[in-house]
Amino acid sequence: MPFWRKDTPEEIRAREAQEAAIKALESGDIPPIARNRLEHERKHGNGFFTSDLSCREFLLLKEAGLQTLGQVMGTAFFRVRFGGTTNFNFNRSTREFTDLTAVQTNSRRAAINRMKREAELLGASGVVGVRITQRGHSWAGGLSEFTAIGTAIKIPGRPENQPPFSSSLNGQEFWQLHQAGYQPRAVVFGVCSYYIFTDQATRAMLYTWLGGNNTNNQEVNLYTQGFYSARELASSRMLTAMRQCQADGVIGVDFDPDIEVIEYEVNNREHQDLLCNFTMLGTAISKAKPGLKSPPPLMCLNLATR
């Protein structure tokens, strides 16, 4: 492009919009284009909505007097990767990689907070059916996309000044919880990225995998210990998050272990270690406050033919 060429008005507006979006994300908010859409929907909405609720879930919530407002989402792109083959320029040992744990935690938290921000702009009481996904992209090595998505709902009688809750329960489970007099507080999770260094004794036990003749069936204690440590750290952090939101317990806990094999060479010999990324996620709940009206019980019949 010639240096004397001036930007067109469209290019200037596009650049300013991009700068405003980045500034909003850096401050913890959502991009202006999403904010404007949600504010317009709340002010001038015509009653239409989108939702990932099933037909049964939607009708149960409707019968319980809960209003479906629309689908909300939060997204965050993070570089989250230890990095394939390496020559090991760090101290080889079995331990948690705290920096990697922090990135795994912050990425999920950012996605959830942006989803809840969209729900807040819709005037929602909370978000049900929350799902958090992580996926990589071939066009950028080590880049992961974290997305939190769910359906925003309105609960009659709930104070307007309370921040929206989040729940990983589906619509039917949320209805059952609501009927029993409980309320969700928040989606809580715990993460741990734990590195297991395969020492000489463990390599000897696994020698048959490398073409040797060790055929003894025995427990690989180092790996067992590493898995236990990672799981306990992830679990304790989820429970800490539960206490911070003043909940009584966590239900619907999902345990997701992701194991990455780390290959490297030492003295022209190949070695393998394990990187364990453990995530525990559930819904923190508490007993509903007195005065919050619960809907009358309903009878649900399964009319499907067998």
C-alpha cells in the first residue's frame, strides 16, 4: 500500500471498533458489539429467544414459572501448552507446574465471567446448562479456545440487585433442585497441571514397552502417586471456590483428566514423561432463602413409545 494512501472511513471505523473491543476485554468486560446487541434485546426485545434447552427442559422451566431469556456465551483464547518435544532446560522432577495451572484456571474463569456478564445485561437471574469446552486450532500451535455457554433464565421474586448465578445442571435437573428448595450459587472448578518425571526405577519397570523383556505385572507407583496428587489439588481448589461463594456443597461434579506424553532425548536416548491436566467442575448449591416461593409439584409422564 502506498504510504500516501489514507484510510477510508470504513477502515477507520473498523480499526476503532477493534481497539474498543480489545480495551473492553482487557478490562474484563465483553466487546461493545455484544454489549450493544444484548442491551437492545433487553430494551426492545419482542419476546423471541434462543436456547439449547430440550423441549422437556423448556416446558418444565415454563411450568415452574421461570422465564427463558436467551442463550449466553463467553469466550477466551489462551496459549496453553507445555510444548511437545523438548531438550529439558529445566530441573526434571515430579511436581505441579503452577504457571500452567494458573493459565488453565484464568482461561476458564474469563470465559465464565464473560458469559455471566451477558446474562447480567439481559437482566437474568442466572444461567443453567452451562458447558465449558476447550479446543485447539491447527492454525496456531498451543492456542486453545475456551468457551462457556448456557441459557439465561429469570426467576420471579428473586431480588434484582443480586448477580446472576451459574449452574452446570441441565434444565430438568435445575427444576428438580428448585422444587426441593435449593438454589445454585455458581459453577465451581479446580485445575491442576502436574508433571510426572519418569525416573530410572520406573523406566526399568516399563522396559518391556521399549523392546525389553521385563514382563512383570506390577503397579507403577510413581504414576499412581502423581495422579493422586493432581486430583487432590484440583479437588481442594474446587472446594475452596465452593466456600468462597458460601455454598453448602457441590453437585454434578465432572472429573476430566487429560494426559499428554512429553518426549525428549538425553544422551541420544529417547525418554517419556507425563503431563497431567486435571479439571474438576460442578455446581455449588445452598438451601433457598426463606420467602422465595417454590412452584407447586408437577407430575411428568414419559409418553414415548417403547
